[in-house]
Amino acid sequence: MKIGLYFGSFNPVHVGHLIIASHAVNETDLNQVWFVVSPQNPFKQSASLLNEYHRLHLIKSAIDGEKNLRASSVEFNLPKPSYTVDSLAYLKEKHPEHEFSILMGSDGFQNLNKWKNYEVIVASHTIYIYKRPGFEVTETFGANLHILNAPLLEISSTLIRELIRNKKSVRFLVPDVVKEEIELAGYYKS
């Protein structure tokens, strides 16, 4: 099976993430997309992150019933910070029956050469890139690339957290079930 790995903090998951994952499954040769929740991204501050198990639960709630979308906690038991090359090696060992690719935005792809052992990643994994405004793909880093014309929304997890802190509505930015979980648990209020 061809699996697209969508790595991220998902702090919180929002409709933009879900649209991209759904588009990738519907419009490419990927059979499934797995949301790989990163407990600690080496490029981001961990202090602003909701606990990884809460973020995983929000994704599971958001994709409930979608057979081609899955939430993955694979990085929870790997050394922190999480490095994609290590996660890929672990997944390949645990699931040799699958072919893993990476799903990412053109903004993140521009920093690929700063990733740990990025040469190993591009040598053995296809990368599906969804375009982000202002981030054209001009360098391939030797990777096998598929550029997607996924529908894009100018939504960010940062914006959602800011709206919550300011007691403003996030309805329509996150699935209703995610909104309800965030409100019930009091996530992102401070």
C-alpha cells in the first residue's frame, strides 16, 4: 500500500490540514495519508505545544470514519526531538509491506536541505508537495517530486490558538468535534 506521511505538530489540527490530506488521497496514487504527530519538532519551540496525546486524540476525532486517513503516534516512542529520517527508518522496518512517501507544503520543502540526513530521505522516498503562496518550488534537492494543486486556505494553528486566547470563535476553522474537545478541555486558553 502507498502511504503518504503528513508530519506535523497539528497544534491543533484544522480544516486546512484535512483538506490537503483528503486531496492527496483523492487526487494521487496514495492509498492512505497518515497524520504523524510530532511530539517535538526540532524547528519549533515545545513550550507552546499541547500534549502530544491530546493532539493525537484531536486528529483521531477529526478523521473518525475516514478509512483512508489515519493518525500515527509513531514518533512518541522515538528519541526527541523527532527527525523525519529516523521516523521513516522505523516505519520501514515495522511495515515493510508499505511504500512510504512524504506529504508536505512548499514552505517546508524549501528547508529540506537543513533536515537531518535529507539526502537519505530524497534517495528513497517520493515527496508530494502542496503549494503554499509565496513558496515556489525552484530546487528539487534531487528528490522525486509530485506537485499538488490542492485547495489552500489561509488557516494556521497559530491563528486558531490566538483566536481561542482572545475568546473568539474558531467555528468553521476546525471540525466541530475538535472545537468541542478544545472548549471542553480548555485547551489553548493561556
